[in-house]
Amino acid sequence: MSVTFADITAAAQRLQGQIERTPCTHSRVLSRITGAEVWLKFENFQFTASFKERGAFNKLSSLSAAERAAGVVAVSAGNHAQGVAYHATRLGIKSIIVMPENTPFTKVRNTRELGGEVILKGETLADAAEFMQAEYIAKRGMTLVHPYDDALIVAGQGTVALEMLEDAPEIDTLVVPIGGGGLISGMAIAAHGINPDVRVVGVESAGYPSAYAALQNDLSLVTGGATIAEGIAVKYIGQLPLEIIREHVADLMRVEESAIERAIGLLANVEKVVAEGAGAAGLAALLTDPARFKGRKIGLVICGGNIDTRLFASVLMRQLVHEQRLISLSIEIEDRPGFLARVAGRIGESGGNIIQVHHERLHAGTHAKRATLEALVEAQDEAHAAVIAADLSAAGFIVRRGSGSVEMD
């Protein structure tokens, strides 16, 4: 297998009118925060909220009449599943998506609603793939739509870079997440077909550095574990993408969970967009090592189709804590009428917003006439949090900050 720049331009022709031509815009705020000039390609504006539609349509539209009649099959628990199901249905092709039995129901439901027949089999993606190969490819002759190790998939994903460099030709560096490698390999070929001097940097989750491990010939480097970036939590990179990465990718980075979470929070608060962990990994790289990218003109790809709303809400709340905008206060008061109102009033006068409060009498110390208020308070920033605590202390209350903070009394 091989992929050429001509393959990617041909894919772009097939995709015209079939997917969204998503915007690529400059972010002044993220540029200021990171020290680079940052452009964002909003692939979360695709119908299924991911660039995966590009490769899926390019592959499906290339099938022969006999292949279309036999149908297609894919293994995926995320965006690829939805991209295949959506475009197969549009093209009148039967699609079967095999998912592990523990796949979150939201992903199962979304794939079914897009027209895919979902089969739940096995505990892992590897188990699901083994079943798919035996049952649907070997027995029924269905066509596999691989998520990344396929020349047509790679060419389709490469159209992202064609559009980015057409809209923002000043971009000199592409920072691209790596899971199986389909996106970065396609984008690298496209970018170098336009401008050989464009620098391509790959970003991997710290627990799943599949490309780095393959290049080092040491698969033990992929330690796995829980990650918010499920879309790039891939143990083994595709063989086709790996060969392209060897030739076209200048640098690889690994990012920690905390940086990915911060990137999701920044995209929500600054750009007002929902990004999944994998889709925010590029920004996480800039936050992790800003000196590496300082002054460069960076292109990032954002997508958000594969994040659970509960998880997204949890990430945002954790960021408030990390930024010292959500603080825990333990406030000793006299256990008699009016004191709860006095504390609430003082916090309000200081500009704080009480999120929740617990009135503790049974474990409030040695004095039966005293109680403790455990308050979760929203502040503007750390300096404002300190002002709220100081104002309570000045009003005569004994105030202690949450975990790791200095006692004030």
C-alpha cells in the first residue's frame, strides 16, 4: 500500500458536497496563552463531530457494485463507527459495526441511529476484531473498513491538511494526535505535497505512545491504563501509517492526562467548543512544552464526537479546582440562628458564589455550641479566593482552606 499527494487531491474531489468544509480560524487567545500563533480546524463541525467521516466516505465511495451489495464491516467503539454507519447508510450500503460488550450505551445508540447494525462481542477491541474477521469477512465476504491501516482511509483524512493550508497558508507546523496513525500520515503527505518545509509533530497519550514504541522497536513502552483520550488509546499503530511517519513526521511528543484535561477546558472556555480528549491532544502538546513551539505558526485539528457529557462536565469542574476558581472552605461558627446567613452574606459581599454548603454539628470539635460549615465556593481566580477567605477571617470566623491550603484564623 502507498499513499500519494494525488490520492489525497482525488479524495478531496470525491468529498466535495459530501462532508462539511469546516472552518480553520486563528485563535488570538490561545496564541497569547501558548506563545505560538494558533489556527484551529474545527472538525467537530462535521455531522458526526469528527474527521473520521472523510476517510470513511472515501473508502465507501470506491467500492465496486459487488462490494456494495455484500456490505461493509468495521470494528470501532468511537468516531470511526459513526462515520462508517452514517455514510454507508447515505450510500445505501449495509454496515455492521462490531463493538466490545462494555462499549458505553451512548456510543452504541448513536451508531445505531446513524444506520449501522451494532454487534456487541468480546471484552476488548481485539476480541471484537477476531470475531469480525471470522464471522463477517471470512464467512460472508463483507468488506473491511479499517479505521487507519488503509490507503483510502489515510487519503481521506489527509484532506484535512489540504483545507487548512488553503485557508491558512502561513501555517508552518502541524501538531496532530496519533492513535492508529491515519490522520497524521494523511495530513503529513498532503502538507508536504503543498510545502515540503511544513513541520509535522505527532502527539500521543503518555500511556499509549504506539508510534514511538514502534519506532524504538520496544512495545513495552505502551503501558496502557485509563485515559480521557480514548480516541488515541491504541496499542499498535498501523503499518502503513508507521512507514509514512518514518518519512514525514519530524517529532513525537507524549502528553499527560492533566494537560489534556486543561486543553479541553480551554477549548470550552475560550473557543466555546466541545472537544474530546484525543481532539484536544494537539493543544495539550503546546501547553506541555510551549518553548518548543514559541513563535511558530501552528495548525491544530479539533474534534469532539467521542466524549461523554458526564465526563465532559467532570473535566470542566476539575479545571475550576485546578485554576483555584472552585475552593473548599471549612468555617467554624456558633451553632445558633443567623450565623449561616452571616457567612453566606459575607461570601456574597466578597463576590463569591456558593455552589454547595454542608452544616456539620456532630463532628464540629469539642464544643457542643459550635458547628462547622463546609462550603464549596466559586471565585474568579486564586487572588479572589484569598480575598474571600480573608474577609471571612476579618469578620471573626475561623477559616480553613481545602486540601493543601494554609489555615487562616
